[in-house]
Amino acid sequence: AQKITQTQPGMFVQEKEAVTLDCTYDTSDQSYGLFWYKQPSSGEMIFLIYQGSYDEQNATEGRYSLNFQKARKSANLVISASQLGDSAMYFCAMREAPPGGTSYGKLTFGQGTILTVHP
Amino acid sequence: DAGVTQSPTHLIKTRGQQVTLRCSPKSGHDTVSWYQQALGQGPQFIFQYYEEEERQRGNFPDRFSGHQFPNYSSELNVNALLLGDSALYLCASSLDRTGFLETQYFGPGTRLLVL
């Protein structure tokens, strides 16, 4: 079963408008982290935002915010005031914590969503 | 503050050959993870190194091996290359702190093409 599902292969948005990229996840762990990364055509994976499973407030980082709905197991990324430079592939990823709460753990990625920002 | 660096940026090999990819972690980080990203897919976890030992491994054959040096830099080795090994190989570094789900920061990747 897919642990991270991104149902939108591609999204289009007009410059200066807001856009929401969807992400749902599946885990039985109580402690986990959700991450969003941006990957431009150059290939580098750029960290955008993080949400811990115990965080009660939705994470925000500048124009990025994470709409975390734990009961629905969703962690959607909201980009406000889109810019042309936001055009890229966006990946949602999850890191599960092994029992004992140690910090190591692999990232499991979704298939990604290609965002295109139109002028 | 230097970020994660990887070398080489691009590589072309033929089937059956062996390849070594290198990664230097972000300053202050002690943990290195390697991922393989096939075209149009999300990255897949290969393995993670901490204190010079492999401590977690994904579903990759033994042809994929690695090493971590005392300065925390790391190498990924792939033997007996197959056409299907053509991919972007990403290195990510993080700081190991018990009780925290640390963010992994990625390098620019190495694009490997196997002919």
C-alpha cells in the first residue's frame, strides 16, 4: 500500500494566486514527521516545510503553509502568492519514528506534483 | 555554511561496470542517507550511514554498498551496473538527535546513465 499519495500529477496556477497541493499518508505510528520538498528541473531537492505529528499548530514558512488534518491523514501544502520561480516538482514525504523515538528513519516520498505557474 | 555537496554531477557508464558516487554532508551533520530517483518518480531510500556504519537499508540488492568516513562524508558504490540503475542519485544529510525527527537536507545529485 502506498504510504504517501499525491493524487495531482500536475497543477496550474496563475501568478500571485494561491495553490494547494494535496498529500495523504498512511501510518500506524504515533510519532512521525511530514515534509514537503521542491525539486526544480536542476534536480536538487529543496526542503520547504515540516510538520510533526504532535504539533497542534499548522506549520508555516514564509509563503508556504501546511494544512495538517491528522484525523484525515492529510498534509496539504499551500503556496500563497505564487511566483514564476515556484514552477517545479513538489514532493510530500514522511518519516516514521521507530519505537523508542530515535531520530533516524528513512524518508518515504510520494510520486510528486508538477506545479506550473502562469504569468 | 556549506550545504550538501555531491560529485560527480554527471556520469556515463556501461553495463557491468562499477561506479562510486561521493557526498559531503552539510556542516554539523553526522548522518548521511542515499536515495535513487528514477525519471518521473519519487526518490527511493537506499541506505543510511551513521557513525561509519549502515544502520538502515531499503529494498536494494547487495550490488549497492556504501561507506562513511570519520569526517562524515560518504560514498555509494554500485557494482555490475544494469541499465535500470540509470537514475538521479541523491545524498541527504541530517543531525542525529534522539527524540527528534530531523530534517534531511539534500545535495544536487549525481545523474548516472548506464549504456
